[in-house]
Amino acid sequence: MELDRRLVMMNVATSVLATVNAPYGTNLSAHQLAAKIVDPTSLDFFDAPVFAFFSEVNEKLQHQFIDIMGVDHNQVHWMAAQFAIKAGYALPLAA
């Protein structure tokens, strides 16, 4: 059972990181991305990988990643709402 959980965690992290890293030539770890999606500084610089997380990662994967990484849900939703305002369109986690 523990092995299955670890495999799911690795698959979620791999899928999310491939989406946010590849297009921008970054090499963020899962922990780095988790920190950035709740850091208001990411808003100031309109951090591309963070925006990619909110706009390009499947909503189900977003929720799984947040849960796996133990990120504060309220802060993530607030950040998504702020990125949605900057982008000018709705983002799933902003709701």
C-alpha cells in the first residue's frame, strides 16, 4: 500500500514538473514549486512556472500536488485568484 502511494506521488510530481519546467527551461523541484505557489513574490514577478501550474496543469493534478506537498489550500486559492486577475481570465483554483 505504501509503495502504491509513493508511486502516485511520484507520478503526480513528475507530471506537474514536466508541465511547468519544460516550456520555460526551468528545473524546479517539487518542493521548490510548492513553495512558489504560495509565495506572494511569485505574483510580483509573474513567475512563469507558477502561472503554468495554475493555468496549464490539470485541475485534478493541481489538487493532488497540493495535498501531496502539504501546501496551505487557502493560500493556494488566494494566489490562483491573484494570478487570474493579472491574467484576465478564470483559473480553476481561483474559484
